[in-house]
Amino acid sequence: MAETEDCVGQEPCPVDDDLFKEPMRKRRRSDRDQRFRAFPTMEQSALKEYEKLESRTRRVLSNTYQKLLQSVFLDDSIPNGIKYLINRLLALIEKPPLDPIYIGLFGSTGAGKSSLINAIIQQAMFLPVSGESICTSCIVQVRSGCCELYEAKIHLLSDQEWKEELKNLVKLLNRTEELGREEEDAWNKDEALEEAIWKLQMLYGHGAERKSYEELLRAKPIGKIPPSRVITLKAEEAEELSVKLDPYITQRRGWAGGPDETQIWPLIKLVEVTLPKSELIPEGVVLVDIPGTGDFNSKRDEMWRKTIDKCSVIWVISDIERVSGGRAHEDLLNESIKACQRGFCRDVALVVTKTDKLHLPEYLRERKVGNPAVQSQREAVLERNEMIKLQKNKILKEKLKRKLPADSKVLEASELVYTVSAQEYWQQAVLAEEETEIPKLREYIRRRLLDEKRRMVTKYVTEAFGLLLLTDSFNGPDHLPNEHLHMSGLRRFVEERIQLLEKAIDQCFAHIAQPLQVGVRNARSSYRRILGACLVRSRGNQGFHQTLKAVCLKNGIYASRTLARIDLNEAITQPIYDQIDPVFGGIFSSGKPTDGSALMPHIDAFKYSLQEKMTEIGIRNGWKYDSCKKSFLVQEISAILGGLEEHILRKKRRIYESLTTSVQNDLKPCYEEAAQITGKKACERMKDVIRRGVDRQVAEGMFERAEERMQHQFQQLKNGITEKVKGSITTMLTLASSQGDGLYKELADVKSEYKEMEKLHRSLKEVAENAVLRRGMQDFLLRMSPSKAGPPQTWT
């Protein structure tokens, strides 16, 4: 029986002035050990060392936090500097051990996403596998945890979100005039119309498509909808949860009746599945099954785009039969590359599925003469797979080079293409387990998490050490007489450097101006051709009447579960993106181009100049007794500017999408006008309204306005950066000088905590060196071990 509950957010609690808040409890040792079951022994050792470092650091921070609270507990007022210190300690204590690593499996219906996830998690039929009438119908997230049971949470659209979609579905079905026979045929074959009828019948029963919006609001859905709009399923075994989950995440066209769970399918927007203590998928990794085209519902479509953008890794899934001739995976690759521009994605790969499929006689006939003889099905499959890898790897790398800056990490990847077979992973009738490349994907996942854990713990321990340095210094010797003079000079230096940073950012953002202007000119000269291509279908208007109306109802966008995504706004702005993509990616890259076009190197230069100045002041003026304060200032600047990088990454999506958003807003009146058209020749009349509306807006400067709005977004980002830098560093300097200003007389003694933190900070280097040695040893053993995959391969 499904349980229901309110949807609870995953975000950590913000830090505020509630200084007496209890920090979260640490994870039990047995729970922590379970997290490493997915890793080989050597990687487990590295992770345990990093986990131990992190755990001990949290304990030191927690002890320090409790001591500071006790020392100020009875005070009527607490100086702002001490508040800052206590809140920073609490923020570090409650910082998540690791941000989830989202790996998006992005592919069309039937590409093999669910089968691939099932193989990776070692559960053959856990997620339903697509058939002729069955496919995964929504975003599904799969992760492992330390829970004892298998669990799934099904999140439904809110009442308001469904009402919005319901209104649009009814509009699609509305016919106010009689149609001719040809138009009637076109109407009945329209994909958007079929989707609308099916959703209403599924939720309200047969005949729902003939009811008005008001009647449907009063109608009672067939399925049971919990007030919380969240359904929780639990089971002791994977098979049991799979049976319970199946009706919620499968779309069965043409199936009448069915359980209540099936009847609420149109309301489902997200399914989260948690596996207990997986030995194959480490905790902290989330595999996301992402449908290829989005959704007609605005909320689901927004979630589709945001899900893509939060993935740090995207695997574009295409089966072997469609990867050579089909367009679908090309569109998905383009969307994935855009995710690198606007989101958090740092790695893109093409995963070719169902690679066991090969008709040997046909392959041998088409195979070029002169190559070594192929004696078996296995040899033919491996040879064909290797050729696919070489061809697609070259094409994908060239595409990435055109769109992304030259220093992008994805361009350094040794493998951009994987050839996998989930079926052979289970059967091993033709291929050995290693040859299915499922283990290779698991290894990629493990190494990705290990690298992220190392990076996070290094940053965490370093930041914690800086705070303990300052906390301990509060009980150190009094400041020297000229301490105020030192801080005053440092403040003036900071103000000067911030002004230089503003100029550097202006120069950085100026690199986008010329590509933007060229792109605008290109868009003006090509928009009619692009728009015409979007509004023409191979069968004329047949089956396109209500689809076009759906496009207009959603302000130029239509996401179908079976057809390619339609986005008129994106299409006509594509010539601008073609020009700005390499420059835009360069602005937000971590490289150091000689032309000064990258943003982060300017921020790094600002950081290093401040750190050098602090060291210089300390040496020149004899901060003999306050080296702790100098070290704190140096490390706290790194922490402040490190947080700034995350702020920039969040803002770049809005900047990148500002072009299409601007165009969509300008064209909204013409979309609304076209959406009202019904009756005879409605499809052609809608097209005419759209064409005239676009012509009018272009003549009035639509593309130029989009250019200005993107430039304005860049200006807002610059202002946000400088304001955050000013505010944070000013607060930090106030804290550093608070002892000399008499803001506080005495704090609790934290020398023991400081000494332990100092040891932890020194041990970082040792742990990192051990990890490198273990990885080298593991790679050596893998190279020396006998192959599990049969005869040695003759290619590289």
C-alpha cells in the first residue's frame, strides 16, 4: 500500500543569526563504511582516509562551536565579528559531505536508457524496459543510500500546475466551426490532439475529451490523488518495489482500464528511487533517466530543462541501429553541449546501446576486403563496435571543439564514445562481461566520485583550518600599536583592487560584443528561412494542425513524447548562438587565455594580489605575534571567492538563455493571436499570423533588443560579483581587527582544537600522495592481469 507525505526539500538550512542552533549529528561509522561497498579495496582505502579527515574536521569544528557558544551564552549582545565567526563555523559543520553527482542518461524512447540503468545497478528488470506500447514516461532518478528498504517517491503536479495544463488541453480540443473532409482527416491524425485526448481519458475516463474546462474541474479523477501530491512506496526486495512502481512510470498506449496507479499517470512529474547499500553504485551518485524531448506541461518541461542543467555528466543514449542514420541523437548531443554552456555539465559522452545486434552474413558481405578474417559473431561485433567508436569519437570531438573553449575538460577525455550491450551483460552468449562495457561505465562513476570527494575534502579541511587559526588568535597576544594602521592600509588596497577587478571584468565581457553583433546580423538575414522550415512538415498540414496550436499555446515551444522538440524561439536565435558559443564558453571557463577573455583568472588574480599584500604587510610591519591572523585572511579570501564561483555558475544559465527568453517575450502577442484561430484553413492562418508577427518584431529591432538584454545580464553579473566581494571582504577585515578594536575581551580557549586541526591540515598532503600511489598500483595490476574477455584484441 502506498504511503503519502508532503514533499520535503533537499536544500541545507541557511545560516542566520540563530547562534544557538544544534549542528547536525554525524553519521554512524557502520553507515559510513556501507558507502564504500561499490569500490575496489584500494579505492575504499583512499575514500576511508578522506572520510576520516572530513569526520575529524567536523568534530573539531563542532567542539569549537560549542565552546564559543558557551563563552557568549549569557551576554546581552554579541559583536558582529563574533557572530560572523560562529555562523561560519555552523555553516561548515552543516555543509553536505558531497554534493550529489548527477549523471543524466539522455535519449529518445526505446534507446535503452532503462535497460542500461538496470545493468549498471545489477537489477535486470527493475525499471520497465520499452516495448512497442510501453515507455518510461517521466524523469526517474536512481540513487543508493544507507536505508534498509527499497524506496520510491512519486511527485505529482500541484493542483494549480494541473489546472494550467488542463486549460491548454481543452483549448487544443476546441473546435468552434465545422471542418472540411481534408481538414477533418488532418485533425484526427494530429499527434498533439491524440496526446490531449489520451491524457484526459486516462485521468477522467472515456468521454472526458468532450467536456468543457469547467466540467472537468468538477469531475473526480479515476485514480486516488493524495493531498500531499507525493506517493511513497517501500519494499524489502527490488522485485517487489519494481512491481509497485511499474504503473506509475510506464506509458501504455492503447491499454484500456488498468489499476488506479495507471490512471494518475498524467499528473506525475518526477520519480525518485533509492536503493539500499548498493555494492555497485556509490552513495552520492544519482543516475537520471531523462526523456529526450521535454513535456507539454510547463512545470514538467521546466523540470526537464533544469534536470539537464544540473547534471555534471551527460550520456547521450542511442541504439546501434539509429546512431548512424538517425537525427535524434544529434539533436540530443546539441542539447547536451548547450548544457555545458548554461549549466553545470563538464563531461559529455555518446553511449551506443544494443551493440550485440549484428546480422553476420550481411556484415561480412559489406565488410571491406583485405582486413583480417572475421571468424565469429563475437569478432564481428567487437570489430564493428571499434569502428563505430573511432568514427563517432572523431565527429563528437570536432563538434565539441566548434562549440566549447579549447581548454574544456571534456576535450581532454580519452573516451567520448562507449559501445554497450545490456542484454549481453546478462546473457554473455556472444560477449564477455568486460566487452559489454558496463563495468567500464561503473568504473567511470567510481572515479568521478573519488575525484570529487578528494577535491571537496581538501577544500573543506583548508577552509576549516583558516577559521581555527583566527579563533585561536583571539586569545593570543595583544595587537601591536600600529595594527589599526595596517588594517586601514589593507582596506585602501582592497578598494583599489576591486576597482581594477571591475575594469578587468568589463574587458572580459567586452569579448562577447562583436560575436553578438555578427550573430544578430546573421539572424536577421536567415530567420525567414529558419521559420519556414519549422512550419513545414513532410505531409503538409496533415497531422500538424493542433500541434501548431500547441506550439502557440506554449509561447513557441512544443515538447512531444514521440516527435522532435519544436522551439521556434530557439530556432530563430540559433544563428546568434552559433557565433557566441565559443566566446561564451571561454568567458566562463577555468583556463587562462592570453586575450583576457576568461572571467575566473581575473578573480584569481584579484585573490592572489590580496594574499600577497597581506603577506607583504605582515613581513614589513612585524606581524610576529599574529601570523595566525595573516593565515586566516589568506585562506578566508579563498573561501569567499570559491563561493563566488558557484554564484557565477548559477547566473550563467540566465545569461545564456536571455536571447531566447527575450525573443519569446517579444513574440508572445503573436503566439496568443495565433492560438485563438479555429475553423477552416486554421493551420495556414496560424502560420500567417506567426510569420507576420515575427516580421513585425524583427523590423522593430527584436534581435537587437535580445542583444541588449544579454549585455544587461552580463552587467548585472559584474555588479553582483563586486557587491559580494566588497561585502564579504569588508566583514572579514572587520572580524580580523575586532580584537584590537576592543569588540570582545576573551573567548573560550580552543588551543587543543587548533592543534588538532593543524595536524589534519598537514595530513592532507599525505592522504593525497597515498591516493596517487594506490591508483598507480591499481592501474598496473589491471594492465598485468589476464584478460577476462577472451582472445587478445589486435587494435588499440
